[in-house]
Amino acid sequence: MRWRSGVCLLFCLAALGASATDSAEEARKEIVTAYQHSLDALRRGDADAAMEIDTADWISITAGQKPRTRQELEPFTRRDIASMKPPPGWSATWKPDYEHTGTLTGIQIYDLKRDGDSAIVLCLVGGTRTEVIDGVPHAVWSGSHVRDTWIRTSAGWRRKMHEKLTVNERMIDGHPASR
């Protein structure tokens, strides 16, 4: 009888582990979808839908600048929405191995750490183009490394903080370019 309890306990623990993994996977899918919906809304010029990604107390931090609140930035978003369309081909993608397989164009999520109802997302936001360097074609990416803090709300996952860790960074074949 005792071994049955142990086996039952092992199955229960395995189920809990699978459940935690499934929920982390589900959170990742929902967050990637939220990024994509925001890109699509920007493409349509829909400021309200584009800002649905963020909480009311969202804050944006860019390296070397003072933090800005949603309330500070929202009027500019509404005014400039027509000029905020992502370039053609931009999408939100889960790609955790860019150092080995190269960079993409758009929002390339490469890490997501979930802790209950919050998650930290690391992503590349920028564009990749082919450039010939010393006679050899290379994938050259320009953009920013970003750390976004997300929380799960009754309306789904929402971004609470956006931190642009680098500005005008350049990588060649997924590796930092020397300046």
C-alpha cells in the first residue's frame, strides 16, 4: 500500500510539473499574440488597440533617458499613430536561439521567465538585412534589446514596464558587432 502512495505522489508531482510547464507555454503564446496584435493595430493606425498591450500604469524606460509614463506618451501616440506603422515584414516571433540561428525582423522574443502572475520577457526589436562584409554576405541586425515586464490581469497578459536596454545596437550573424 505504501508504494502505491509513493507512486500516486510521483504522478501528482509529475502532473503539477506538466501543468506549470503548460501554463508557462500558454503565457508565452498569449504574450507573443499580444505583441502581434499591437503591431497589427499600429499597421491599421488604431491607437486604442495598439495601447491595449499595456497596463494603465505602464512605464517606458530608455537607456540614458528619464522614465516616461503611459499618460505622458499617450498623447504623442495618438497624434503620431499614422507615422508609427511597423515596416513591412515585421512580426512578433518566439525565437530563443538567435545567437545560433540568426536574427529576424520585428519583435523577436528570445527569453520568457514566468513567476506566477508576472513574467519578464527579453526580446530584440529591430530589423535584419543582408549586408556584404569583406565579400561575404552576413545577416546584419540593427535595433534594441528590450526587457518587458508583464502581469496577468483579468483581461489577459498586459505589459507593465518596457525597458529599452540598448539603442541603435548592431549585430552581425547574431553576435555583437564591434564599433
